[in-house]
Amino acid sequence: MIDLTGIPIGEVVKKSGLRHIAFIMDGNGRWATAKGQPREFGHRAGAANFKTIVRYCKKIGIECCTVYAFSTENIKRPKREVEAIMTLLINYIAEAGDERDIEFKFIGDAFGLGENIGKKCAGLEKETEGRPYRLNIALNYGGRAEIVQAVNRLILEKKQSITEEDISSHLYTAGCPEPDLIVRTGNEQRISNFLTWQSTYSEFHFSPKMWPDYTTDDVDFAVRDFAGRGRRWGGV
Ligand code: IPE
Ligand code: IPE
Ligand code: MG
């Protein structure tokens, strides 16, 4: 194994072959509750931190970043909380086109959250198409739902039998390398229906920090941890 101590983080990214990082941005609610604040307060802080972390991943040369913003199951939450998250999202979309070099892609069923949100997401995707760094925002996303929609599209294409490549190319993430590293904050160690198909050989990194407290130094720590792993993909 190469010793990467003291090597600048951009070099570590390159040497380790880390092209796609994904974040399960968990812990906003508990972060707010611990401060005696409503959960919405945590989502606001989490949204601000998301911008910092995404910009940093781009800066250190990671080509593709995926963030879990809202799962298909999160709709079960109280209406007030869901509305607060959607308002943050709409405000973010309004300014996001100014993020330099980022191509946005919403993975999940954005239109399932309403015509208004769906159209705004599609508009941002169109506006930023072809930019060099890809940001996938998982919104109304479920890993199983993603596989089901892929299979349904293949049925519409009248496929009689399908290959793994057929499924991969019909996922929302088509065109991205599979996630090399999946980071979950919020002190939970589970996948919660995230990137079910794509994560077969991903490395996992769990942080005890709540998402609003997660820093760029923590990203460095996760990246260096990743770089020290021995990936074998079933080989020797
Ligand atoms: C993650 O934080 C953000 C969303 C799921 C939208 P949580 O809201 O799940 O925060 P905790 O896990 O309850 O602390
Ligand atoms: C996963 O977090 C979804 C997002 C971070 C958007 P949850 O808070 O919904 O996951 P569980 O319920 O703890 O598994
Ligand atoms: Mg949570």
C-alpha cells in the first residue's frame, strides 16, 4: 500500500482513483433538537453545509458527487417538516445555476413531489448540462424504486431478456461511475435505500458527526481512509 501521509489531498484523490463520492447527509434533526431548536433549523444548517461540502469535493478534484437529500420514505414526516425541506430546496435551485462548473442531475422522482418542483429541477438540469463536475441530488429517491423504474422502461422498450448493463444504463445515475466511497454522517450505520444497485463494491465510511457539523477536514479524513483501503472486487 502507498503511504499517502503528508501528500496533498488533491493528489490523494488522484492516486486513490476516487471519482465518485456519495453522502448520506443524516443528523440535521438531532443536531437541532440538541440545541433546543425545531428540526427545520437543522435542515437550514444542513443545506448551508451541503454547499460547502460539495464545493470542496469539486475543489479537490472529485468528478462526481451524489447527495441524499430526501428519500421516498421521508414523505412520512410531519407536513411542516417536509414543507420546510421543500422550501429550502426551491430556494437553493433558484441560485444553484451560479455554482461554477457543476452539472446538476436530480435522481429520484422529483415530479412526484409536485409539478412545480419537478419543473424547477428539470430547468436546472437543462441550464447546467455539459458542465464538468456532476452533482446528483437524490430527491424523492429510493434505490429499489430506481431499479423498478429501470425495469419498467426496459419493458416499454420491449426487451425480452435483460443484462446488468441494461439496468445500469437505465438508472438515474447512468453516465456516472459507480460510487467509490459512500459517507454517512449522523452516527447511523445503514444504507436507508440509497444507491442499492450502484453500491455493490462501494467503500463505506461512517461519521459520528451530525451533518451540519461535518467539515471539509472530515472529508479529508474520509478520503484518506478510503485511499488506505485495499479494494479487490472479488479478486486477490
Ligand atoms: C437528514 O437528517 C435529512 C433528511 C432526511 C431530509 P434527518 O432529518 O434525518 O436528521 P435526524 O436523523 O432525524 O437527526
Ligand atoms: C436517510 O436518512 C435519508 C436522507 C439522508 C435524505 P433517514 O434519516 O431518512 O434514514 P433512517 O430513517 O434513519 O434510516
Ligand atoms: Mg435521519
